[in-house]
Amino acid sequence: MADQPKPSQNHLLAALSPEVQGRLFPHLELVPMPLRAVLYESRQPMRHVYFPTDAIISLQYLLENGASTAISVVGNDGLIGVSLYMVGSDCAPSRSVVQSAGHAFRLPRRKVQEEFNRHGELLLLMLRYTQALLTQVSQTAVCNRNHHVSEQLCRWLLISMDRLHDNRLTMTQSFIADMLGVRREAVTEAAFKLQGQGVISYQRGLIKVLDRSKLEELSCECYRVVRDENDVLLHYLPQRQVIKKPESIPIAVL
């Protein structure tokens, strides 16, 4: 039986002092995050802030014609619900969809706002995280407009792996295409190109990253901008290690 997730698996919660944890942790509720589950739709009231432990949540901008594109990725580095404490709005500005299944702890918005209004360490951590998230959103917009699908795929794989403790993702190729806002065929072509370069192996829906350093080289500068901003602002994140063994990322084939 797998161990039950703990609040400390979310790096932002783990960075809080025992005093603040003592005020917040009793009010945390562990909730499952199934793949493709929608936490919030755009302009839907928000009642909780979510702190992922082993799940990844994609924030998506939804167009009137139903098309959507991921604008940022949130994992164990932060939280879902920035607008609740930044502007006091109770409505979600974008759709929040589970990109990689797992769990999260949720906290009622009242408790978040109470602690935030103490103007203490939670306020500082959340503001720094918000700045890092804004950098990711802006860099994603630049990337989607200016860079090739293969570079976008590299960036997306790297950013996703940075937010998982075991570097495993399960999703369909069509879902990846939805995240990037491109055709599924383009994702397939980009994946096979990476395989031909020896960066990944791709067989029966299983992607193995064989060369993390090369993957970073082939990614556009957008990944490095986001990574470097996180390193400066989010001091609580664990030190990034060079991967010496292949990473497995199973992707279900339609």
C-alpha cells in the first residue's frame, strides 16, 4: 500500500515555519487529483486553494470556439488559487485541469486569506511564487508564438519533470497536443525526431529520457528563463540534480 501524501511534499507548505504550519495544517484536506479532472472553470467561483503534492495542474486559457492552450504548469512547487489572495476575487481567471494524476491538499479560502493578511511569511512566499508563475505564463506565450513544436515539447517535458518527485507522467498524445495548442500529428513528429537524435526512446506509449542535458540543449531558451527565475525566487525548492539514469514517462497511446 502506497504511503499517504503529506503536506510537506508540497515545497511551499514545507517552507513554512512550524508556527504557521500549526495554524494551517489542521485545516488541510487531502483530495485525489484524477487525470483530466477540472478543478475550476474560467470565471467559476473558487472556494479553496490547492497545494499539489504529486500531481501536476495545467492552467489553460479557453477561447470562445472551445480551443484551449496551457499557459502554465503547477506542481509541488506551488499552488492553485493565486487570484484569491492577490486581488480578492472569488472567480478563477482560467481553467485548471489535472495534467498528471496524483493528490493535493486544499485549504479553504478564508483560512488562506486570514494567514495572508497577517503580512507574515506566507505572504512573502506566495508573492514570490506568483512572480515566478507570471514569468512562466509570459514565457509560455512567447514560446507558443515563436518556437517550433519540438522545442515546445522539450520545454514542456522539462518543466513537468521538475515538478514531479518520480518524473512520471501518464497521458495521451492528444492531451499533450491540447497542452501545447498544436495538432496531435505535430507532437508525434516531434517525439520521433527526439528519438532519432537519441534524446528519448519512444515505444508502445513509453517515453524514456535518455539524455537530460541534450533535452535541455534542444529546448528553447524559455525553459532556462523559467528555471532560472525559480532558482532566484523560490529558494525553498530542492537543489536540481543531474540525472544519470534514464527517466520513464509512460504516455498512453490512443
